[in-house]
Amino acid sequence: MGFVPFAVLAVGLAVLARFLSVRDRKGSVRALLLKTLTSLLFLGVAFSSFLANRNQGVFHALVIMGLACGLAGDIILDLKVMYPDSSRQYQGGGMAAFAAGHLFYISALVLLSGFSWIAVPAGLAVGLAVFLSGIFLFGYDYGKDAALTCAYSLVLSLMTVQACFSAFENGFAPATALFAFGGVLFLLSDLVLGMTYYGGKDAKPFIAVNHVLYYLAQFSIALSVLYARF
């Protein structure tokens, strides 16, 4: 059973490549279906990892819930591209779904390594730095989305820092190392996404880099379920 998650991962990467070949700045139903399938496959990696792991517990369930929120967010954000007249509503809904997913991830990590008072100020500092750098370094105009974008940046950064803290606390065991790797990639993917949303960098190469970083992050977090012995 241990090989199944890797087989699902291989299929997921193949579908991701196909999705990237058809995804452009305008989006399409075909691209949305391929993106949804790719996201279902990172859930498939998590479920097959859960079944292959004899040490099943709350940690594993929380990670799967976080991934399910990611699936919802993926669908909602692509609708933003397909229906620009309602883009702000879809963007808000997508960010809310991802924020909920990060809260599930944080809960799983706290369950694993305990609550870190160090991770909180560090995560908030990173999130604030990311948000402010968009304004003062890159000249982003967040407009009416400023408060929501700032709040999301704080939650994402807190998850990433907590994941790195958990990896350090557990001696970079495979599960925590994969989670931390995924957290860092998630943060990088959203930095690129910020360029496409607010910096006018919505050409296909930027779209591809954003999605590659994002899906590698989610697949990495999903695969952590296979190695979690907690």
C-alpha cells in the first residue's frame, strides 16, 4: 500500500502538466476541470497515505481537512478568472477557503509539536513584511482588498513558520520536513500570485510558476500524512 500515494502523486504531476499547457490568463472550463482534477489528486495522495499509515489519528484528519479547503479555494479562484465581473467576490471566497485550510494545518501542527509563542510573533512579522513589501517595494495597490489580503498573509505566514518550527522540534523527521517544505513553497506561490493579481504579471510563465509552486506545496503536505507516526 505504501507505493500507492506515490503512484497517485505521479498521476497528479502528469495532470498538472496538462493543466498548465491549456491554462492562460483568461481561463476556461477545460482548464478548470483539469485544475479540479489535479486538486482532487492531492487529496488522493492524502487519502491513500492515510490508508497506508497504521498510525491514524487527528493530525491526519486535520491535514486532509486543510487539503479539502484548498480544493474549494482552487475552484473558486479559477471562477474569478472566468467571470471577471464577479472577480472580487470570487477572490474573497477563495482566500477565505485557503485561510480556513491554513487554520486546519496550524491546528495539526500545534497538535504535533505544541503551541509555539516564538512562532506567533515570527509568523506575524513575516506576514506583515510580505504585505508591506507589496506596497512599498512593488507598488501594489490592494484597494478594497487590503484588509483581507493582510489578514490572509498573516495566517499563511503563521502556518509556514509553525511548520518550520515543528520540523525543527522533531529533528526534521520526514513528515515534519515535508510539511515545512510545503509551507515554504505555499508562501512562495502566493508571492508570485500577488504579482499576477496586483503587479500585472499575468503572462503564462508567471501563471505556470505560481501553480507549480502551489501544487508541489499541497502534494508535499499531503504526502506528510504517509510518514506521520503521531
